[in-house]
Amino acid sequence: MAALAVCVAASGAVAPIAAGHAQAAAQPTVCGEVFFLGARGSGQQQEGVADSSSPNFDSRTGFGPQVYQLYEKMKAGLGGRNLQSQALVYPAESVDVLKPTATQRTAIATALGKRGPARAAAIAAVIGDWRVSNLATYIGGLQIGVDAAYTTLTLRARSCPNERLVLAGYSQGAMVMHRLLNRLKDNAGRSILNRVDGVGLVADGDRVRNTEAVFLLGDPPSSHAGNGVASYFHLYNRDIPVEVGNLTVNICDRNDPVCDFRGLWTLQNSGHASEIHSGYTNGASLERAAKLLAAQVVRVPAPRVPAQVIGMVGQPLSLQLNANVVQGATLEWRVPSPYYLPDGLTMTTAGLIKGTPMSAFNGTTRVAVRAKYRGKFSAWIPADLTWAISAPSPVPNQPLMVTAFDTGIAGLGVFTPAATGKDGTLYFGASWDCPGWVCEDPWSSGDYGLLGVDPTTGQVTKKWRLPSGIKGATGQALAPVFDETGGAWIATTTGLARFSATGQVATLTLESDSEAIGAIGLAGLPDGTMWVWPYSTKLPQMLRLHSDGTTKPLTIPDGLSMYPSSYVDPAGTLWTTATPPVGGNRYLAAISLTGQVSTYPLPDWAISNCIAYPTPIVVGVVGSRVVLSGAQPRAIGCDDKPGAVFDIKDQTFIQTMSSPWTHSELGPDGRLWFANLNGCDSIGCGVARWDPQTKAIDATLGVDAYMRPGRASDGSMWVSEYSQSLMHDVLVRYSLPQ
């Protein structure tokens, strides 16, 4: 949001500070939520005045009395925000130098006694001499002040990049702030200008006719046609930036010789005019200006975030962010690009961060908040979050705790990883009432639907069927995706189905040429929409499904084919792999929430039949590293290594694993968990883990686990394993020992 500006002009008889003193601009050590930079007026003491009985009292702040009173009155309306302040160091010449000398007064009287062209020429000569001798001296320190203010804010931005700013000045100080605003707009200071929430300009000598400032105050105020002394003589003809016009408070009393210069009349009445200029203290205009400034500042939210967020991999985390803002405003939060939260965490627009961290993370990320007040939005205000997410130290061959649960459902086939619903229940896509693997055939006589399991007991608590005649898609496409209301979506042979929290089912048909089309992939996004892969060459290969049931096709570059098994990171970016239309190396594809597709070529990727799945599957993304399963780099050789870690920054493979296992999931301990698709082998059956640091694998003995693991909210990993004795699937929980 742009700044609110107020300008004040002052006078005094104190000698100016030496110019050499104006070069220092100390870098701050204490950051606040708001920083107030004040510039004293003409002739006021840099060191300030401590005597409270003095008309120039400013409690030794160096603000001067006008800016000091504005500061104190504004501070009272900030609602306890952490306010830091600094007085600008620069020479401020006394306004007394604007008074004509005895010689000049004589010249004025002589000029007024003439007639015709001679009179006009004489008056012009008098004013010209006054401009060169008096005005030039008065404004001589302005550029030093502008440079000092620019340096002060630039240095402070390095230490306090999120601080909001209020700028205020009186007389020459107002002119300094006026010119500073334009310099910030013209140069690399726009990021600073965007953080200004208030500027006070009192008796601004740079004021122009019909200024952009919306709030014109004074006692009485000068008219819109009023000219500052510098603009009157065309020494500076730029108004304040239009970006801050509706936020600027400009105080100027009528006939003030600095902000409302009226040519010869001002020179003739210099005594009275100087008295006007040296006023402004204890006036209604300052009181109102301070309230306007404070009101503008508190409309911008001040984030309240913890110094550090501490969590543990595999342990649920919930954090409500807050911000100080004016009563009646509503807040909206987001994670700005290119930042992201630790893997496994998401943030709602209400500022609730929740989820289960999937990997260790020690670092800083950024969030942003804005306020809506009386129909208007503030700027996005950033806040940095420092994280300390730790994980158990990887120990090779660390044993796993394995518990098998018999569902007691004959002919059960479970095909998907566990997905946790809003009620904490684990949901699996499944079929039942048909023998064994026959259930996987969509045209079998078995029923398809969702199986709900209590994660603590392993007991089946929900068994929701699809309507008669509708079959579920096979494999991973049956994995449920949850919308914002808790509804669970799965892919079917005719489109999509949604189960409500009570098990009521509704179907959505995908059609092409009046023919029902099935879906082979489904991925949920943080905003409640979903990506859908239709099972048809007549429809676009990916559709964006919105909550109202409408769909929008995704434009995919270069004829790439997007693999329907994918991973969605906390920022809502979908990661998958893609194949070119005529063969060649595979690609990583990242699809943003806005539908922007970015591709990263996978160099020298295997396209032979060395392993079961030559197309890799994205199973996790941590920073710039993408974990792939189900394929291998060709350079590694054809020895059934089923996965790799690819760094998109360096475009290199940095890890590979040496096990014939596929279908993996990034686990709560920072390792990859694998389910064995092809039966038992020399390593074992069931689930194994791969440590990307030591490249070691530990295995557990179990039955034949054939689906990708899924994670419960407590960090345990669940898979379905086929029991030869029971002739149906059992559910097996793998967890780290306590």
C-alpha cells in the first residue's frame, strides 16, 4: 500500500548544523513493526530541546516541535504496535533568511513607487535578488537531507525488510520528504515506497497547485491553487507521486510564506507571514493529521508469528497465524511464490498451518497477509517463519513394528495407498464380493467403493459402495482425494464419484460424443480443485475440475503425455513425469495452481524394459530434489534399480537405490518406503526402507505387499498385502519403534 503523507514547515533562529554532520546514517539494530522517520523544520535544533516550557520543546528527539507532536499523537492511536523512530540528520536553514534585508525592503518601496513597465521591471529585479540571496540559502541543505533520508531507509531495509514506514517533515523537512518520495519512485527504492503507510507534510515548500494530496488541512487551509515557494519559482515542479496522493495529508495555513507563497505580497508582509509559518503546534490540524496517519497504519496488518516453529517428522503440526489490524478488518493469508512451506504442511487463507511434516527442514520460509477493511484491500505484508523440523536419525536396519489387521471381508481387494480424511479415518479404494485378483477387473461382478479404517485398531468402520453398474478405476486411480468440505472423490469407469462425510454418493460423468468416459487419474489441490486424467483420446488428457462441477482443459506443450500418477507439493504444484510423442528422454513436469506447465528434461533416462515401469513416478519433492520411483537413469545400467533422486537445479541424478522394489512413498523418517510388487525375493517381502544418506536398505518379512504405501496422521505407513490363506487382502501397519 502506498504512503499517507503529511508536510509541516517550521521556523527558528538557531544556526544550521554543519553540512559535514549530515553524511552519517547509522544502520539500525532494533527493528519495529513501524518505523517513523522525522525531519525537523527550518532552523530547529538537531539535538532537540528538553525544556518543556519552550515553544520548541521536542523532548530532545531532534524532530522539532511540529513533527514531535505529530509523532506523539499518532503513536497513541497505533494500538500498541512496536514503533521505532529516528530524526533525520541534515542542515535546516532558519526561515528568518527569507525575510528581506533592509536594502531589499528599500528596493521594494522604490519599485512600488514607479509606474508602467519600469515598475514591473523593478519588482522583477527585487524578487530576482531575493531568490538568489535569500531563497537559495534557505533551501541549500535540501539535497543533503534527501540523500541522508534515502541512505537511512536503504540501510534500514537491509536489517528490517518487513518494517512499515511513516515519513513526516515540517518546512524544509516536508520538502525533504516530498523529494524523497519522488526519488524512491524513480530509483531502486520502489520496494521501500511500497512499505510506506503514512507521510506527514506540514508547510511543504514544494507543494504545487492542485496537488494529488487528498487531505488538505490548515487553520484556515490554503486553497488547492496554493503554491509552495520552490514551485512558485520553478525550482522544483514535481508533485508527490500519484501512488500516494489519496494517502497524503498536507497541512498548510493560508498565507504561509513557505507553502502558500504569494509573490510580492508575501515579501511586503514577511513579518506576519513568518508568524503563520512558525505556528502549527497545538493546533487542530496536527491532531486530525495524526489520527489520519494512525488510522492508515492500523489498516495494514502487522503479522504476529512465532520466533521459531518446532516440529517433528511424522508428528501432526497445527499453527494459527495472527496479525494486529484495525477492528472490523478481515485477514487473508497466502504463501507467496517462490516460497513454500515444509513438505507435508499447507496453510489456509485464514492463516492455519496444518499437516504432518514429511521431512526434516531447518530454514526460513515466507508467508504474507493482507487486510480487507471497508471493501478495500491492504498491500500483502510478508512475514518470515523460521522452522526447526527434526527427524529421527536414520539407523540402517532399524527394525520396524509390523501389525497386520484382518478386515474379515471375503474377496476383498485393496488397491490404493492410505489417505487420511478430515475425520482421521484412513480411506482405501477397494473392491469386494468377488474372488481375489478378479476384483481388479472393472467388468467383474464385484462392487467398488471406499473402505474406512480406524488407524488405531485397524477395524473397518465404513464400507461405501458405488452405485450399481458403476465400477471403480483400477489401481492408483481409486485413491480418494478430499475436497474442502470433507467429501472423498474417486475415479470410475464413467467419470468421477464423490462420497459425502456420511457416505452419500454422487456421480459426475465425463462425456465425449455422448459416450461416458472413465478417469484414470485424480489429484487434489489445496484450493479445492482437482486435476483429472480422462481415459479417452477424444478429450484433453488433463482437466481442471472445480467445486461446481465445471471443467477446464490444461494446455500441454509439445505434445507431451502426462503420466497419471503424481505428487502435489504444499504449494499446490503438481509434479509428474511426461513422455514425448515420438520417444526419447522423459521429462519432469511441474503444473502450478494457475495451470502453468514447466518441464525439466531427465537426461539419459532408461526407456528399455529393464524394469517393470520404464516411466518414472514422482513420489516426493523436497526443495529442488525430486524423488522418482519405478525407473532408472540409463547411465546406471540395467540392473533393476527402481528409482533415483533428481536435482532440478543441477539437472543431475544425485542418488540411486539398489533394490528390485517399486511403488514407494516418502516416509515420516525422511526415507523412502517401498512395497514389493513382484512377490518375495532375496531381500524379503512386504515393505523396505531406503536411506538416501547411507544408501542402505532394511527390509521386513511379511506377505506380498503390492501397492504403494500410504501414510496415516501418526506417521505410520499402511499397505495392503494379499493373504494366501485368507484369499483376500489384509491391512498392514508399519511404524518406527517408540
